[in-house]
Amino acid sequence: MSDDDVPVSALLGAAYEAVVHGQGLAAREAVELVKDLGFERNGTAKPFRFAYQQTEATEHGPQVRTVHATVPLLSLINPPSISIDSAKINMSLHLISQDIETEPAKAPTASGETPTTAKMPKLKGRIVHQSDKNAVMTIESTLKQRDLLASSRLSQLLDAAVSDRDSVWYLVLERAEPFRKAATELIDTVAQDGSKGKGVGVREWLQQLWELKEAVTDAVSAFRDGLPEKIPPLHQSWNARCQSLSWIDRHTEPEEMAALRRAFIAAASNVWQALLPGAQVAEFGPPTVEQLRDRFNAAVTALIAAPTRLAQLPERLHHLEGTVALGCTAHAYKQSKTAADALARYNETAAEIRKLWRPFAQNAASRAAQDGLAAAAESMWDALTPGKTVVDFRTTHRFNAQELEAEFSRTLKILTDQADRVPTRNLTQPPPLYKVVRVCKEVATKALATWGRPEQDGLAEYVIKELNQFNNLIDGVNGVYAPIEMQQRPDWWRSVAQTWNEAARQFWGNLIDITSHPVADLVCPEVT
């Protein structure tokens, strides 16, 4: 067979294969066009923005309004998609031979049967040559543009998105106008009000309100321009500003101002809910009495939990809570005298707490909790009894190193003098109270070395440990020397013990609460 002898199946198959390959190339081209033309790199559909003018009938006559619209670009174009509707192949073929070829036998199946050998007809032919011309083979085909099923579905989704966006846009427009009016009324009223509350002046207050208004206005503009990614940060800005906003009138907001504020917040919330359904919208305004009381009670709990080591402090702090509760009840029933009486009781207890503080109860955590409670108490009573004085329960006296050193020197001298007065029963040993005095001197030295430094906050544990050693040594003196002296010289020993015990309590009382951590006394004979 010559080189022109070709299997007939190959001749026919090549033509049809070319048709199918052409259709596959068109499909791949459609995919590339959708990816490159229709979507951004982050996968979002590319927008197509335009504006048109719309005439509306109003009570003042026809009004022309410019309408801005944004649609996905893919909703305006059709990707190329062709199909082969028909194909006609003409050729002149000279049949050369016809053979019957048998395929190789296949292996037996699982059941042991041998499949029947297939017989395939094989035709070989030659395209007829015309004189001095190439072989003739003519293919006629009809191509049609068709919509891909996936493209049609994508168009449906994009059209639905555009329709939904339009409905949301009309909802946003419907709610934006009431917000603009509410914002204008509130800002104008504040601008005309000459009051300057304790928290912030009118100018700063107006600036804060204006920034809140702009957050909502910018969010509406972002939605109009097809930039939804800008809306969540603007919503977060609204919430953050509301949390930090200073209220100009604090607890004495006029009813007119309160109504305007509530209308402003409600209108803004309606706009945010249209833009971000389900989002939490923060509010602002003077705190209510209930909120102030919750804040006060939380501050009391925080101070009780702080490491103050004052045994009597929790009970007195709970008493403060009771006076605040009484003041809140009196305020609710407009009983100003009862509220004033409650403040008087609060001030009495606060004065008692001021006497409890010791230097080493003033660690960083304790001071922070004290400051938090003091601020909460001031706001609480400012709402319940405006203009009344609130006693600060924090101590106004802060030992400095020189004052503390002088106090240590005074008490240590008294302890040393009393130790010298106690004779020893064994001349090879120092007087029995010298060891106790040495413990006190070591504590004083370390306290002064760390005073005012960060390590001062951790010194309380050391003081407690040394106080326990002090108490153990006093117990030893009481077990050996005190009975002898009390029996031989009761009046003399009573004088020594009383002077010693008073100085020892003063020494340790400068460092720690001796109510919760008692100081052991030298036993003293009773007066008969």
C-alpha cells in the first residue's frame, strides 16, 4: 500500500475531531474572558458604575434627581460560547482494500467463560486525485452562539444581587432623611445651649456629635458608590466614639435634650440596620442611676479582692454599698432628705476606712482599686445628691522615707530600752528581748531600703514572715522569763510589759494591719 493509502476511519475521524477541538477552544476562551474581564483579583465581581437623571413629581413641581447605580460588569456581556449545529464532509474516495481483522483473545472472566473474539471490518482507501492537484476534501459546518448554562446561572445571581441592592438602597434612602433631620435638630440645640458641664465644653461636644453624624453619612455614601467594604469600619468607628463620648450635662440632662438624643440614636440605628442587618449599635448619654450603682458595686468587689490585708475593710466596704442602696431608693422616690442622710452615713464609714490604711497595704493593685472606687463613688453621689461633699475614704497621709525612718527610730529605741531593763539569768547570754529587737531592726532596714521602689509591693509577705518569728520569740520569753519576773517583781514587770507591748504594736502597725495579723504581747500580771 502506498503512502496515500489511509484507513477510512482515520479520514472521517480527523475531520470530526477538528470540529470537537474547535468547540473546546471556544469554551476555554469563554472561561478566560470571565476570569479576566468579570472579576477582581480578590474574587469579587468588577463593578460598572453609571448615573442617570430621573424626573420626579413633587409638591413644588417636577424635580430632576441624579441617580447613581452600580451593576456587575458580567451582567452586561455574554461570554463567547459556540456549538457545532451541523457538519458536512465531502470527499472523493477510491477503495483500495477490505480486511476483517480479529482482536487478540481476552482473559477468561471470573466465571471461567472466555469472551467471544470480536471481528472488526477494516477499510483502506485513497482520496481521488485530480490532475496535478491535491486531494479534495470539503467540510461544511454551521456554528451558533449559545448561552452556557453556568453563565446563565451567574447572570441570574448577579441580576438578583443588583435587584436586592436596589431594594436595600431605597430602604437606606428612606431612613437616611429622618437621620439627617434628627442630627440637625440635636446639633443645633446643643450649639444654642450655653451650658458647660463638668465633663466637656460645648465646642468639644459639638465636634463629637458631628463625627458621629459623619460616620453614618459616609456609610450611606459608600453603599451608594458600590464600596460596601468601607461600611463595617465606619460602623466600628460609631460604636467606639459612643463608648468614649463625654456627656455635657452628666446626670442633669434636660428632657428636651434627652428626647433629641434618643431620636438621633434611633434614626442612626435604623440606617445601620439597613446597611448591616443585625449589627449592634452603641448608644450614648448620661449614665442612669442603675448603671452608676452597678459600677460602684463592681468597684467595691475589686477593692475587696485587692491585696490590702486589712481585716476590717470588707465589712466597711459592704456598709458603703448599703448606704448607696439607700440613697438610690430615696432618689427613686424623690426623697432628698433621706438621700442626704444616706450620704452622711457613707461619709462616716469612709472616714473610718481612712484610718485603716497602712503603708504596705498601698501596693499598686490596691491603689488602682481604691482610685476606681473613689471615682465611682463621686459619680454615684453626684447623681443622688448634686453639690454635696463626698468624703474620700483613701488616706491623705503617705509616709515618705524620712517620716518612716523617724517612726522606726522612735519605736525601736523604746523596745531597746525595755530589753535593757530585763536582766539575764545566765551572764553568758544577752538579755532575753535582744533577739526580738534584732528582728525588728532587720525588718526596718529592709523596709526603708525598698520604700518607694517596685519591690515594695512584694514586701508584705516578708513582713508577715518576720512578724511570725517575732511572735515565736515573744512566746519563748513568756514561757521562761515572764513567770519569774511576775512572781518576784510584778509591778516592775507590768511596767516593762505595758511599755514594750505598746511600742511593738506601733512598730508593726506602721507596716501591716495588726488586726488581721496580731502582734504577740508580753504577758502582764493583772492589777489586783
